[in-house]
Amino acid sequence: MSFEPKIVGFLCNWCSYAGADLAGISRLKCAPNVHIIRMMCSGGISPLFILKALEAGADGVLICGCSPGDCHYKEGNYKTLRRITLLKKMLEQLGIEQERVQLHWVCASCGDEFVDVVNKITAEVKELGPLQAGVKSRV
């Protein structure tokens, strides 16, 4: 039996979620591994949400937001970039590969880009294998 990663996706309502919706409406083929949580802004994603997702059994976490300069809330995506950069340093110290948490900018009219991002993280996390239970307990 081959490993299929469980990935939690936090998507900004204004751009990334709309891009995901466009991908669906356009019937683009996409890996089914990302379970989407719709957020009003990527800036509202606490690093605790990401850690909780990993602790609860996710093998990876995808964060998608508006492109820098296009945030509906002005600077939410810049806040996200700073938070994820710091979180990745912390994950490294916990023994969790940084590739398990990815931040991507996906615009509302970029359904094909959303599919590429989902397929990319799914393939990378699949290659890493399951997040080990011992590592999860340290989160």
C-alpha cells in the first residue's frame, strides 16, 4: 500500500480560495490530498494552527495567500511571510522538514497555478514520507 499524505491547506478567501474554486469550475485535475480551510486572510493564520494540524495527524501544511501588494487587508500577506519564516526555523529545531510547511501566493484568476502548487506539495510530502509519531509528540 502506498503512502498518501494528509495535507491541511489554509487558503485566503479573496485570492487563493477563489483560485481553488476556479480550478474546480474549470475541472482541472488536482491531487485530492489537500483538505482546505478557508480563512479571510492569510495574515490570520496563527503558527499555532499549523503546529496543531501537524500534531493532529497532518503530514504537511499548505498556506496560500494573495500576492504581495494585493492583500485585501493591505499587509496580511507580509505578516504571514514573516510568521512562516520564523516557524520554519522552529520546525527545523523540532526535527520537522521545512518542506512540510509551504507558503505560496495564488491569485484569484490562477486556477492552474493552484493545481500546480497542490500537486507540488503533495509530491514533495509523499517523497518525505509520513510525519513520524515521535516528531508529532514534540510539536
